[in-house]
Amino acid sequence: WNMLNECLAVGRSITLPSTASGGSKAAAVVTGAYARIRKQFGLSVGRFEGVEEALARIGGKAYAISALSQATAAAVDRGDVPSVPSAIAKYHCTTMGREVVSDMMDVIGGKGIILGPRNFAGRAWQAAPIGVTVEGANIMTRSLLIFGQGAILCHPWVLKEMQAAQDPDTRRGLEQFDQSLFGHIRFGISNAVRSFWFGLTGARIGAAPGDAYTRRFFRKLDRYSANLALMADVSMLMLGGKLKFKESLSGRLGDVLSHIYMTSAILKRYHDEGAPASDQPLLAWAFHDSVHKIETALSAALRNFPIRPVGWLMWVLIFPLGRRAEAPGDRLGHRVASLLMTPNEARDRLAKGVFLTPCANNPGGRIASYLTKAVMAEPVERKFLKALKTKGIEALDFPAQLDEAVAEGVISLEERKLLEELREIMMDTITVDDFDPHELRAASFYDKPQAQQPREAA
């Protein structure tokens, strides 16, 4: 048992986050290709705004999960034992991974329901609850572990105060405790002032790292870090030992801590990869989604703070002008969805490390590989569909329609071949598995002695 506890932080940092990362990245690129190839009313289903919303969530969350998984695994690679980051990564990677799979199932419809060799999503949907449950159930992880451990381990003074209080050398312990206590007081006052100032200015003023595009993101992180530190100090001061029983408050503050860590990982990934401009829609969607959730969690924690006057006072310090963060908008979502449905460098970077080799036992890889050819064939397809309405092509089956289109000069022989390939691609993409009843019977059925058929009368 001790060995398992010692290894839990390391194992939890790698196994489930990396599984969720690989599955989410595969879901993003394959679902994007599927949404471009699958047509409804002559239009790719990915062009419908409702489907765009799902694609945007898939792409943005896949980017965030990948960044969070990489950052936490890097801590293990350095030799650290990241107990709090591992809990954050496990909880949020598996939770967002389940949401990604849910959106993928909504987009692909029946393709994900009929289990078989062509189904690339069904088993992922079945496996989603496993990651949520094992290595610490997610409800417990959120309500107890993340903030419960983070409030001590991530605080610059609380752990030092506890260690000083337990020092067997009374005189040395008293000196260290006084030093830590006054440092803690200065830290709390600083966070209160910074929270109020950042709330008034919208975190638009102040030095920050990053480039011209990400500097504003780092300033927002500075603001929410001050907000969290203020709320953590006040909560521990006012509630004391009762705080561990206030699981709703602990869970909400844990959400704030988690998303601050997650957005830091997102920004780190963006800069580690050379700050590519084509990744900015993914970065922006993931960042704004996290910031919106941070403010939602802070707002809920303040409105439900056990000591109401203290909650009102902290609201004035944290949100002097009210909440400002908004969820990712439709325009940004459209850019993310378009990125997933078009061959480009950002999409390739997102898919890095995912097995997408097109082969017989990898239907997702086949669908992803079809995207380039499907995009190339779209102008010819539009021309052909327009001719079906205006050129008087009377044939009903597809090959005969192509014959007439070639005969009337609507398309060339090369374009006909391209349309035939597009039809094959589309059919392989949307076709689900069907089985003969003989294939569905258990093998043991055929091992049983069969009853002899009665002989016919002579």
C-alpha cells in the first residue's frame, strides 16, 4: 500500500492524461475530416453552425489536454513528484476527454453507434468512464485533493509556518514562525491590493512576459493568481479546520487553481513550439474557455461563502467592476472548426504522436488521410452538382450521371476520375458495419451437437 501511494503521483501524471491526450487529438483530426467529407443538403456537415460549435470544443479541449499532459509529464521527467499537478492533470484531462468523446459522438452520429471494424469512436465512448473513475474518483479529486493539498503545498508561507511550529528547537522554530507569519501577512495584503487594482484596470496594465499576442494572457493569469491567493488566505483564516469539510468551496477554489495551471501549460506549449501564428485560434479558444471557468468558479465561491459579509467584502476586492470574462465566441469557434476541417500545419501539430496511418484496421487513419483529396475535389463536385440541376442530366445512378456529364463537356475525364475517387472516399467514411447473423453467434454455439433433422416419410 505504501508503495502504491508513493507511486500514485508519478503514475497519475502519465497514464490517464496521456491516454486522454491521444484520444482527444485523434478525435479532433478524424472528426474534423469526417465533418468535411460527410455532406448533407449538398453542404459539409461541418459548415452547419451547430456542428461548428462541437468541433470548436473538440479542437480547443484537445489542445488544452495535450498541453496539460505534456507539462505534467515534464515535471516527472525532471525527477519531481508532482502530487497536486498530477491530481489536476488526471481530473481535467479525463473530464475534458469525456466531453470531447461526447461531442465526437454527436457529430458522427450512427458511425459511432454501430460497433465493428469501421467504428473509430465506440470503444472510446465506452472507455470514458474508466478514466474518470480509476486512480482517484474525479468527484473526490476535485472536492478534496486539488485545493486541499494545493492550499498547503503551493502556498509560499503556510507550509513553512507548519514546519516551524513542529520544529523541536523551540527558539529556532519561533524565529522561523515569526518570519513566516509576517511574510504571510505582507503576502495577503499585497494580494488584496493587487486583486483590487487588476479588477479596476482589467489586468491591462503592468509588466508581463510573452510576445505581443500572449502578453495580455499572462496579465490575466497574474490577476487570477492574486485572486486565488487572496481567497485561499481568507478561507483558511476564517474557516480554519472547517475548510476541509466545505467541499463545494474547496472544489471551486480547486477549479481556479487547476485552470491557472492549465492556462500556464497552454501558454508554455505555444511558446515552446515557436509561437506559430496558425495555432492562435486553438490557444485563444482554450485560454478564454479556462478564464471563463475561473471567473465562474470565483463568483460561485464568493456568492456561497459560509460567512456572507466576508464574501461580500472579497467580491468588492476581486470583482470591483463585475465579471468581465466571456466564453469563446462564435467567430473564434468558427476559426477552430475550420482549422480542423482543412489541411494545415496547426492541424498536423495537434495530431503529433497520434497513429493515423491509413490501413485496414485503422478507420480513423483512413478518414483523416482522405481530407486532402476531398478538399481538392470540392470545386469539381460543386460544378457537377450544379450541372445536375441546370444541364438536364437525366440519369439517376451515379456512373450514368458521370457519363452524361463527360459527354456534354461539363467535366473532363480527369475530373470524372476525381469524382469517382471522392465517392469511394465518402462511402468508406460514412458506411457503418453490417454483419450476417451467422457472424454474430458465439463460437460456442457451433461446438454444440446439432439436433438431427427428422427424416421424411418414405
